[in-house]
Amino acid sequence: MSASHPFEQLTPDVVLDALDAAGLRGDGRLTTLNSFENRVYQVMLEPDFDGHGAVVAKFYRPQRWNAVQIGEEHAFAAELAAAEVPVVAPLTPQGRSLHEHAGFFWAASPRRGGRRPELDDPEVLEWIGRFLARLHTVGAAGSFRHRPRLDVQRMAHEPLAWLAEHDVVPLEVQREWREVAAEAVTRVERHAVLRGEALPDGPACIRLHGDCHPGNILWTPEGLPGAGPHFVDLDDACSGPAVQDLWMLLSGDRHQQTLQLSALLDGYEQFRDFDRRELALIEPLRTLRLIHYNAWIARRWDDPSFPPNFPWFGHPDHWRGQVRLLREQIDAMAEPPLVA
């Protein structure tokens, strides 16, 4: 466990001083919220201060994004909010959304309650589909210049090279992992849009949420203000095919996923056309996420929060399990895509 990781310097006093310097005066109450990539806090403000009883402050992981890239994230969130897409956009104390304090970039957003959506409910999925279509309509109206693109180079080749260079995979599993990962990546590369190629007649590449899993959607029950889904955490906003923001909402066997996808697209296509060719990208995208996830953990190992939360990571059994998952993905990529 590292004693010099930057986040160890992010004490409650540093957090409160940062907000106070931006004109957001906390009353001393601070709660750490669940986040591995960044550090996120609910900060209670002085009574009736600026109309907010509390804010959520996100302190970005140092060296991950630069100010320009974070600025594009915030600008995209502001575009979505202006279009009345239910996204939690950063506040702008002192006229700006991005602040810097003690070596950390940080931003504050309004506190919004909600629960994870019930994804076994077709009406909930349809509702989410409608809002994803609206999000993508805004996303397609502009482009990122500095945010990354979702492609095999960033999500597979570079992570695999890093794992090999740092000798992360246990020796007894290295050869098997390397061979099956190479085969899986070869299959992913059959899709031009994931090779980073923009073909005139291929799936479009638009601005995305990028990490639209159930934990990044908060659901407000009907009958309450702001009922329905609202999207949080655009930290992984990127350019890519629209299906990236849909497939992580699917779970279960093929039949269950087909029903879930049908409900999502029933809502989505009320507002925006969906290119059905993108359904062939679901399993390749799942494969890329699996590879990238392992490198993500390895690269964060000096963060004191990672070893106790991922104690199984360095064990050969973990990597044998990853080999099995990649083999399953190779088989899945050989099957016909889902039909909705």
C-alpha cells in the first residue's frame, strides 16, 4: 500500500477549504460517497446558503484528465441540461464549473436523490430509452475535440501492452491469457468503427455518456418531482457508437437481454432512429470492457483503496477466470447478434 498517493493528501480540511475558496461554505459535515476512480463527497452547506442545502463535490484523479478534457465533459453536461435532458450538471460558483485546489481539479454539483432503476420492468427500460435517445440527439449535434474515442487501441491494445510491460498476470497464466486475449481482440477488430475508422456507410460515432451502467442512473419514483431517470457521472464521456450507452443495461441470458433491449429501443426510437447494425457491436464492446477493466485495477494498485477492495486481483484463479470469460466472449462474438 502506497504512503504517497495523492488522494492521501485529500483530507476533510482540504475538501472544505477548496469549497470555501469557491464560495461554497460548508458547515463541517462531510460524507464520503462511493467512488474508486475519483473522490466524491456530499458536503452540507451553511443553512440556506445559495439555495443549496448540500452539494456533491468530485475531486478528479490526478493525471487522468487535463483541464481541457474536463471542460469538454462539463460543456457536454451543460448542453444536455439546456436541452432538458435529465443529467446532473456541475454548478458554476464564481462563474466557472472547474476549480483547482491543492493540486486537485474539482467540481461541485447539486445533490440529487434516487435509487437504482428496476431494470426488470419494461416500462422503466422504455423510459430510460427515451432519455438516452434525447441524450444522443444532443451528442450527435456536436463533437469532442479532446475527449477520447472508444476504440480497440485505447480499450485493448494499450491496456494489454501495459499489463505485459508491468508483468501483472501471474506466470502460470500468462501464456494462456495472452493467446486468448489476442484472439478476442482480433475478432473485435473486424468492426471498423471499433478500429477507429469512420466509414461513410458505417455506424455513426457520436458523443456519449460512455459509462451508462445502472449505478450511473438514479431513479425518482412517479409522483415525486423529477420522476424518472436522471444520469450522473459523465467522467467517462467519449465518442463512439450509440449502442455503448445501451448494452450495459442488459443482463441475464440471451432471451432476457432480448426482451430488455426491445423495451429500451421501444423508448429510444420514439425520439431517435437506431442503427440496428450496432447490435453486432454489443459483444465486442463487452469484450473491450473486460480487458480494460483488468488494466484499470492494475494501474490503480498504488491507490490505498484498491488492494482491500480487490484482494483477489493478483491471484492466478482470478486470471484463470478472466481467460474463461474471454473464451465465452469469443464464442458470443461468433453468434448472431441480438435481434430486437
